[in-house]
Amino acid sequence: MNGNADGGIEKLETGIPGFDSIANGGLPKGRTTLVSGTAGSAKTVFAVQYLAAGITRFGENGAFVTFEESPEDISRNMMGFGWEIRKWESEDRWAFVDASPQPREEDLVSGSYDLGALLARIEYAVRRVDARRVAVDSLGAIFMQFAEPSIVRSELFRIGTALKHMGITAIMTSERTDDYGEISRFGVEEFVSDNVILLRNSLEMEKRRRTMEILKFRGTSHQKGEFPFTVASG
Amino acid sequence: MNKLRLTLYITGHTPKSERTIANLRRICKGELGEKYEMVIVDVLEQPQLAEEHKILATPTLIKELPPPLRRLIGDLSHTEQILLGLDLQPFPECNDTGDRQ
């Protein structure tokens, strides 16, 4: 469990109990880590806890980019854990970038486009609250909003590059269909492939068993294998 | 008569942005005479407006008035698709009120 003997890549202590131990100190600093799991594997909880722990334990502010649930739902759903997202928002310690699907008629597409506005909004949120941590939840949902996966893929790559330039330590969640299948849908691991964490929620002996496995951290060490964890309210 | 109110979101003054603006001006002038007002928002300069209106893609054109609100994504290179998307027919009578430009 010692945090040294690593290569050149520093770790960012997340403050998530247990995680920093199996990660030999924390997440690769200034990098993006993919957190992939099946439905119900606690990806969103992990993403929110990553920012919440930064705020409450280290005074590090965070930006949360949501492609799926609305900020209202996330704030409400996470109150049970004792995470006061609304309060942190009002104190400029937490910023939402709301890219969740809107209840409106489908946009019409004519000609070429990119996701430049999304990137500008993320950069703006990071600047506004001086964020050190960014969580993006979840990549599959943004693919559902646009018809051309190749555009989404290249724009997510551009966002990952921009976050790196800003020195942000980020996590992006993505969904997989099988606890022991391919890493994620839509081939997102092709561009956020340096660091991969898998969350599993498998059925064993008629019981749900949650585990976390760090599949890889490029250029730095981590514990190997699956580690059990629980989701418990604060 | 209701004026058409359009807002075009772009990212920086790139060749693509300029082409989109030119396409929009051409469509508006050709089909709408003076019965429109157009606002251009560069999301690099005013990201808070992109956040407020939940814009993801650029270019995005929003028709705010008259209702219903319509959103069009892309560089507006196909005039007929744009007019359809904005619920507009190319009205010949538009030219009656003003096409002096």
C-alpha cells in the first residue's frame, strides 16, 4: 500500500475511503481516468463522491458535467449521503455543466458542427469556481444526443486534451453491458485509455456483490484485482 | 407583424463561423427582407449564455420568436432545410415590406 516506487506520474489523493489505498495513493494527477460499469454499479455515486471529497476534505473545488441526469435530480439523490451540492454551488465550490437531455423537440441538423459550446462551457465552469477536479457522467448519454458518434468521439477527445492542459484531474464514467465483457460501449476507451477503473455489481449466490478493480494506470502503480465495496449513506 | 428573432451561437471567429453567418445573412435577406433580428453569440466570449440556454453544439441557430422555439445545428448550408426547420416558407409577400438592401 505504499505510494512511492512509482514512475513520474504524481497521484491526487481523492479522499474516498479505501480507494486511495487500492490506487496506491490516488488518481493519476492531471490525467483523465475512465470509470466504467454496468447499470447500477454506482458510477454516478463515485463521480459525485470524487468531487464531494475534494471539497470537504481538501478544499479543492469541482465541476460536474452531466450528460444524463439533471442537476436537480443529482443534487436531490445525493442528499442522503450528506453531500450538500446546492450549498456548494451557492458558495462557488461546485459548478454544474448541464448537458442532460432537455424536454423539447429534437434539434434539426443541417451541415457540419462540433461540440465547441460544450467545451467552452466546461472551461468556463472550471475557471468560474477554480476547479481542480472534474467529473463527466456519463459518456454513453452524450452519444444518444447526437447522430454522429465519430463527431462525439473526437470532441470528447478534444475535451480530454483541454482538461489536461488545464491541469485537471478528471474522471469520466461510461457504461458497459456486461460485468466481464468489453470495457465500455461506443469505444470510448480508445481515447481515455490511459487509466481505467471497473465497477462491478455482480450477482453471486443470490446476493449483489460490488467490487472495484483498477484495470490500469499508465506509468504508475496500483493494487491488482477486485476489491469489494459498499454504498452506504453518510 | 411578428418579427423573426434569431440567435446564432458560434465558437470563435473561425472560417466555419464566418461561413455560417454568411449563409444565415444570405437566407434571411433573400427570403425575409427586413422582418428579422439576428444576434450572434460567440460562446468563447459569452460562455454563460451557452450555459443558460444549454447549447452543446456550434453552430446552433435558435429561432426564439415567433413560437414555437426551434433549434438548428450545423453550418446552415442548405437553404431549404433551414427554412423548413424554422417553420418558414419563402413568402413572396415579404419583399413587399422591405428589400431595399
